[in-house]
Amino acid sequence: MSAETGGGAIPPGAIVSTDGYETYVTRHNGFTRIRRADTEPGDAAVLAQFEDADPASPAGFRSLLEDQRVEIPNRVNAEIIVEGATAEVIDRVLRLTTDVEAYNPAQIAAAGGEIVLSGSDYSLVRLGNGSYSYGQQSDSGSLYLALNFDTETATIHILNRELYHHYTGDPGIDSRVIDLLGEDLPFNIQTGLFGGEISGEVTQLYVRLGTVVVPVSGTLLGQVGGSARDDLVAGGVFEATGSGMAMGQMLDVRVDGVFSASN
């Protein structure tokens, strides 16, 4: 059903592909949940333990983002469930989730035009067959999201310049840069859902070995929340993979992450 405004009904909106992602409205608070999972047999029992009343994580697994560095309190929530021996050594990402508050398009979409939001990401990067290295958006990075209500498109740029192994405690050692861009992505102005293909590169900065740049491509799905044009939020999940030559050998790269933004 189209939402009615003073200027007439809002168009049904662009079709946004959700292949590989799960999206639904949560019962407990009416937020829109976006989730991407990469599970194996037996993982259902593990994930269930993160949703029961016991705050302890099951052995060998953990929930990141406990300090809410990517969340917007009471408006955007994020969760990343991983398998790993310690908080610094992550072997596998099981599930990434964002919950975004309800979206009311009536006045927002009727006015048309473009709205720009900014925010942060929390990204996990794996090179080769090793463990993930992870880090959160820092002052040396940025996330840019432009929502165009006339063309029903979204553009997002995720640039994180300071990803590094936490166990070193030094961003100058084994530091990584992710630079991902999605342009003219379908944006459903009635539901607030946006997403599609993203591409870019992961740069590995070795102290002694130099720089390795690996092209990557993947997908992103996000959701807009809010009821006023000057008070919107957004959140979502993304992934990208690629391969490139490093020191004469082929190097596989994988990126998994969540983001939030506001204006």
C-alpha cells in the first residue's frame, strides 16, 4: 500500500535485491533487521546461546561491538558474532546484524531532493588463509551516504584508513585500508531499504615489504530510519571479496562489516 501525502501517493519505490541477506521487522521494538549469516551445521545451537538469558558467550565464540562504537543509541543497533580463540584472533564470521528504527516516509519522500548522512563502520578483513584482522572507524576515516529521493538511488562510500591487528597495539604494523564504493544503488523511498553491488580495494601496508593493493567486489544492504528529513539514521551490512598478487603469490581477501550513519 502506498503512503499518502499532501502531494499524493508515494510511488511503490525501487526494487532492492536482498539475495544473501535476511530482512524483517522485529517484534519486540518494530525495528527493521538486516542480517547476513555464513553458518555451518551446529551453528544454530551456538547462535541460540547468544539470544538466551545467559550473558556468557559459548566457548570459542564471541559477540563483538560490546562497546557500541558503531551503534546510535536507541536508534541503530549492530551485532557481529564470530568464532575465534580470543578477541584478537577471529577465524570465522558467523553472523552480522543491524537493527534500524522505524521509517516514516510521508513527509521525507514527498519533499524529494537529496539527503546526505555520515557515520562509521566496523570492518573485519582477512588476507589469505589467516585469521581476520579487525578495527573500527577512526578519525582518519569516513563513511558517506547520499539518499536521492528523486532518482530513488543511494550512493555510499566506506573509507577506513586504520584497520590493524589489535594484538600489536600499533597501527603502523600490518595496517590495512578498505575503500568501498556503491554508486546509484536502488533505494526504495517508501520502505527505506537500499543496496546492491559495491566495489573497491583493500590495501595492505607492510612495514618492511611495501604495499599490496587487492581489488574487491561484493554487496551491501542498508535501511533508513526516522520521521524527519533533518533527523534520519541508517544502518546496514556489507561484504566483499577479491584476489591479487602479493610477493609473487595470489592473495585472497575477504571483508565483512556493519555500518551506521545519521545527519
